Amino acid sequence: MASADSAAPHATREATARADVQARTQKIRIEQHSAVGLLWFAGWLFTIGLLHLPFGKALLGLIVWPYYIGTMARGWVG
């Protein structure tokens, strides 16, 4: 009986220590959003086709895509 009583406080301390570690530990969750990338790529290809850009400007459009969208929209507005 004496050995069972002496093991109980040790088990309680161990459980408390484990709970403390779990409270301080954060879970990291990694999400992949490949659908957004595919949507962006499809939009980029659509824009290149809509503006009839040659290959060099199409590659430049990869970087400055908002500029080409703005100039096309400016033609629609006024």
C-alpha cells in the first residue's frame, strides 16, 4: 500500500507537467491554396489574350499585370 501512495503524487506532478506543456504548445497548420493560384493563372492568360499582347509584353505582364488591366479599363470608362 505504501508504494501505491508514493506513486500517486508523482503521477499527479507528471500529469500537471504534461498539461502545462500542452497549454504552451501551439499547433501549426499548413494549408495549400492551389485553386487560387490556378485562378490567378487563368486570369493572367485571359488578360494576355484579351489585350492581344505579343510574347515579350505577355512576360512583362506577368510582373506588371495591374498596369495592363488599368489601361484596358481606362478605355472602357472614357
